[in-house]
Amino acid sequence: MDDLLKISALRFVPGGMYGVAPTTALLTLEVNGTIPGDLLDQLASRDSLNALNQTEPLSGLGQGDWLSHFLVGGRGESRLADVIAALIVVVQLWARSPVHKAQVISASTDRIRLAVPWWNRILTRDAADLVAGYLSAVAAFGMEDGTARARRHLDRVLRQAQPEGLSPNSLRFARSAMARGMPVTLLNGRTLQIGWGANARQFMSSFTDQTPALGERLSRHKFHCNRRLARAAVPVPDTRLVQSLPQARAAAEALGWPVVVKPVAADQGRGVHVGVGSFAALEHAFRGASDMQDHGVLVEELVPGDDYRILVADGRMVMACRRIPGGVTGDGTSTVNALLDRLNADPLRGTDLRSALVRISPDSEALSCLEAAGLTPDSIPQEGRFVPLRRTANISTGGTAVDVTDLIHPDNQMVAVRAARIARLDIAGVDFLCPDIGRSYREVGGAICEVNGQPGFRPHWLSAPGRDVNGDILDILFEDHPARIPTAAITGTNGKSTTARMLHHIWQTAGKTAGVCTTAGTWVGPDRIDTKNLSGVPGAALLFSDPAVEAAVLEMPRKGLILYGQACDHYDVAAFLNVQDDHIGQDGIKTLEDMARLKTGVIQRAREAVVVNAEDPLCLQALGTAVARRQILVAMRPDTTALADHLTAGGDGIFVAAHEGADWIISARGAQRIPVIKVGDIPATLGGRLRFNIMNAMFATALADAQGLSASAIRTALASFEASREMNLGRYNIIDGLPFQLIVDFAHNEPGVTEFCRFVRDLPVTGRRHLAVQILGNSGPYKLEATAADLVETFDQICVIPNLSVIRKHSYYKSQDPEGEMLQTCRAVLHKNGATGSQIMTSQSEDAILDQILSIAEPGDLVALLVGADVAYRYIDKFRTQGGSKAGAESV
């Protein structure tokens, strides 16, 4: 019999797609048959989820539809697809991987396509295999047998994956953050980041990036902590640090029997002996505690009362619970052994210290407790009698807990908060002993026996299962600031990098440390931290993980969107600059409309505002799918039809219009007009001649305004933004200090080259115009064919340079000498468009041709370099210091 489900494709994307964030796996399953409706109903029930894994109950699930909790947008039309998608998420959560929600892309009778979240590729693949096998087994063998088969498979997956996953506490922090819309990032196998940049916090269980090392070390050394608290007038047990058994006996006799014996620096109740009332018991306890470590042993006065754990975060009490030692409660008919077997049968009780509850063994400690109670394992306790089998109340030793948050007396709450503060701990678990938590320790007595610097939360989870204690702590830690930093995403064909750098400069001028990633590099504040093209997801990951970054500006190019997806679940603002003929025919993008649909995804993820080009019909179409509360249209002229209609309807716009005798960028809302800055005062527009940068400045203005930046900051920033190497690398950089004019630009498609040629023709040049071009031609002749006429008209000499890595990447030139074939093809294209033999210079040597073009330029000439900025500046810097070589170039 064929399986019901088979995985036919699985692709891992490092960014978001189809509403999934922050990382997406695209999964295709082939469906061979059906599952009856009654079985689907069972699979969609909480009972089936619990039956599949009884030991890992998921927190935060109510009694309603559990599937919707793990699906973007809730349940869809295909119950089978919903079950598969949600179960793949759940299996990863059971493996302690911090994933969120999945999305059903499409579902038919024979194929299902899903977008599921992932952090660990192997785990996600195993989870998909497991779920496909589980549903196939249920379809073939029925619910009970299919579940049993899947449970064995699940056990194998979890045994392999859980040791590499988060701690239960970290996982709960992740899930609580996701439920609050806070970004979650897994920095490594153990460290979790919640939030972005300057607003982020990092967690490792209940350690945070604000937990001081000194505070944690103090809390671990219980004697030093005890003394520190005592000096601060915090009630603590009288405690002695001893190194030998005779010292321990002397301490016990001085304190008064019985006493508590414990290691200096152990946790989870390990090595703790309570109620030590004789020398023989003391000797046993001392050996056990001293064998655990070499730091000495504590002998402590026994404080009468119950054991309470008070959880403190950022100077506030979050919860309090009474911890109850592991034991059994009599029913009047069953022996202690039978009661214990029944207790341990609870699937929540396991042998792993991370289990929700821990099994209690009938060991020597249990027998000792029974003896103290006058019982044996075969005794039958009377109904309602609680029989402790452990002397400590730790959950890790088999205990449980009840919530007393609403009962705790203010004095007891105060002293616990103060103890955490004195230990300098941002999150602390304070162990408080007293007879009655509802009465002041000043009245009934009580003492703090320990302050834990990395407290486990299981007592609180168990005592109040419906309360999101991890979420409560997040609410406290993020009370004064959001988890997110402002984000702006910029997409389109031309102008993305310049617009991004302009907006980045506005943020910097406003006094914030902003980060920006573009195709030309990544910057944090004024520092270029990476020179590679990390635009989109890779650059965003750098910025979001840097604690200096207070705002992020993200260039979102075509290739990045296809390979990596979206940089985050949503952006505050986004801009769609234009859609032009570039990269059409690559990566499945066949038409301009295909390109527009791809980039519209950026606009769809903006929440506060979208900014689009009112002169571009494809950009305008994107507005129909936008959900942002503001829509801002940009155009060079206010009478552009779409912009004029938008303003008439009361909308927002940016355009250029006459004001005080000059062209100004104008911000408008309805009939209101606000002059922003004179176009000629923006250095990057080169006196208003550079139309691309006028448009880019308008987009940057609109984005900055939508993000709440002041008009003063916008004006000051644009007035100081230059088309320079430092501010806008490789975009109309005019190089000063040379005997000839020199321009470096990245024009790489027909609109960009056409505008560049227009700009160059308008420049006052008394000598010759020289061009070195390495961007056009290497990927194939089509871009050169589209621009050759402009190039031939504009430049007296055109030097074509091959780039072997680009040639190989695009595989257009297939001869034994692809560089030679590229140069021959380019010469033919230029000749066809009117170039003379002396007008064209070619060489397979980048060094030779760039050295020569810089060397032959005379005063009054203009040299334009359409090459990568880093390449251009390498030769410019060399020319400034050494001059260039004239050898190796060939005129034809």
C-alpha cells in the first residue's frame, strides 16, 4: 500500500515568505488517497495531540481549536493541510525549537504546499517526515495503531533533537514573545534574542544579558550570599561554613539540632539534607554534600515553616508559590507503594530533570521519610493524610507547588524583592521559609535561605498552569520600550541604495544610531561594517543583532527576495520606487508584471506607511494590496494624475514645485502644502541636474516623515548629503583634486545608463569624454545593445572590460575564450551603433585598461567609470599616489 503522504520537495529559505517569519521552509507533499472525515476530526482534536506526546504538554493552549494557534490566519479550507502544517510546528516545539506559525499555500486532492517555520534543517525535515508517516499510518491502520507507531518515531526524533534545543524556560520565553508580536531570533543553540538592535534582550533560560556576573556568582556561593543579606538586615538562617566533620558537629551543636546540611554551590536541591537531628545523620549528610564539590559544606539552622519560592524580576515580585515535597496522599485503602506507583504513572513525571514533574523512587531517602512518619512501604495511610517521601520541596526532586501570589503579605514580598536587589539580580528566585506566607515574617518568623540567580520556573508553571509567567516577565522587562526598532524597507529597480543611504543619514542627523544594508555594503552609524552585498535578509540579521542599532533601513532587491525572502514579519514603512527592465528573464521573472508582484510583497508587509511612485503604474497597483494606515505618493510634478487625485481625496504626497523662485520638494496632505527643502540645496542632486537623486530625496523624505522624524532633521540631513565616496559609494561620485573630471557610478541597466549619459552630456567638458565600463556586457549583450547608442553619442572613447566571474555566472559566452568572446561581441554591438574603431578600447586586463584610461586623460577631459565602486577606487587611489600604466590596451 502506498503511503498517503510523500514529501516531494523541501526548500529552506533564511527569510520570511507567505506570512511565515522569521525563517521559512517551503514544503510540497504528494497526496495519494484520503482520510475519512471522522479520522480528520480526531486528528484535529486535543486528545490526539496529547496521545501523541503525553510528556510534553504545550503551554498557552486553551480548550478551543489548537490548530488555529499554529497557523497564519487560522484554519483554512483543507483540514488535512491544516493538520499537517500545525503538527510540523508542534513537533519542532516538542523538540524545543522556537518556531511560531505555518501557512498553507495551496491544497488540492493530490498535492499540498506549505510554508513552515524552521530553525534547524535536520529537525524540520525529521518533523515533516514524522507527520507524513503519522498521518499515513493513521489512514492505513487506524488512530490507535497509527499513533503508537508515530509515538515511537517521535521518541527517536526528540531524543536526538532536544539536547540541541532550548531549555524549557527559554522556549517559553520565545513562545510568550511570539504571542506578543516580539521578534525572536536564535543566536546559537542556547541563546535567544527577543527584540531587535538597541531594544533587544538576550536570554539563556532565566539568565539575561543584564544578569551581572558578580550577582550570579554571589547567588551561587550560598554562604557569601547569606552573609551579604545578613549585613543588609535581611532575615536569613544562621549559617556556618565548615570544612570537616568535627567542624560540622560543632556547628550543629552551636546552632541547635536539628539542622540543615547542604553544599555551598549546588542547585535543584542536590545534596541538601533537611532535619538532620543526630551525629550519625550529620555524618551521612556531610559526606553527601562534601562529595559534590570542594568548596566546603554549610550547616544551617532549621527555620520552621513551609518552603516558598518568590519570583522577582526587575525589582518586582512576579509570582509566589508554596513548594510541596514529593510524596503521596492516602486514600484509606492503598499502600504507600501502590500510591507511589499511581503517582509515578502520571505521564508528566519523568526521569529527566527537565521533565514537568519528576518521578519519585522508593529509595533510602523515601524510606527514611517513612520511618520518621512511623510508616513502611506497605503501610496504608488514612484518607487525606499526606506522606512526604522527600525532605526538600524542589520540583527537581519530585515536588510540586501551589500558587500563593494573592496571599503573600506585603512585608514578605518586600524582603524578597530587596534580597534580589542586594544580590544585583534582574531575575531571581528567592527561597523563603516561614510558617504562614499570609502573615509578616516580623510577626511569625521566617528567613530567606537562598537567592537563585538562574531560577527555574517550573514551580510557577505547575502552581498556575493558566498563567503566562514568562510573558509577565517580558512585559516587565520591555515596559519602558518596545522590543522592535523602527524599520524601513526599500524596493524597486533603480535608486534603492541611494534612498536607503539618504534615509540612514536622516536618522543619523536626528541623533540616532541607524543601520543600513545596501548592495554596496552595510553600515552601523558612520561605520561601514561589511563591504559585501548583504542587502535584505543577511544585512538585516547583522543590524538586528547589533545592540547599537536604534533604527534599521533595509534595501530589498530582487535577488534577495527570491533567494532569502523577507527580512522580518513586518516593516514599519516601505517604499516602492519603480519597476524597470532589469533582470527580466532571470530566476523565473519573465515580465515587468512578475517583477512588480515579487516586490509588492515588501509593500504588503508595511504596517505604518507605504510610499510609492505615482508615475509608475505597476507601483500604483501595489497599493491595492497594502494594509498600512498611510499611503504616500511621490511624483516629480504635482499634476501627475494619480498624485493629484490622491491629494484631492485628502491623501499624502511628495512632489517638486516652484516656491520662492526655485524648485522645492513639497510635502502635501490634501490641500496642505509644506515646503521641505530647495532642490538646489541638496548636494546629491548636483545643483538639481540629477533627476534620479531628486526622486530619491523625495522618497527618503516621505519615509522619514512617516517614521516621525522631524522636518528639521530631514532638511538638515538632505542639505548635507553628498554624492560622495563616503556617503553614497559608487553613485554619481564626482572625484575632486584631479587634473580632469572623474565620475564613478553603478549605472547597470537601460534607465540608469540613459540618465547617466544625459547627465554627462549636460556637463561642461572642454576636452574628451572617456568611459570605462565593466558593468554592461558581461552578463550578455542585451544591456549593452539597449544602451549602446547613448554611449556612442556621449563618449569619445569607450573602454570595455571583462569580468570573468560575472561571465561564468551568467554562462552566455560559451567559447574556450569567454572573455575574448565577450569583448568581440561588445565591439560588434558598439560598431553596429555607430562607434568608430578608434572610439573603442578593449583589453582582457582590468589593470591595464583602468591604468591607461586614467593615464591618458588630459586637463579638461572627463572620465566616467561604470565599474564596481571598490574596483574603481582601488585604481583611483593608486593613480593619486603612483600614477598608472599605459601598457596593454588595444584600440580597434
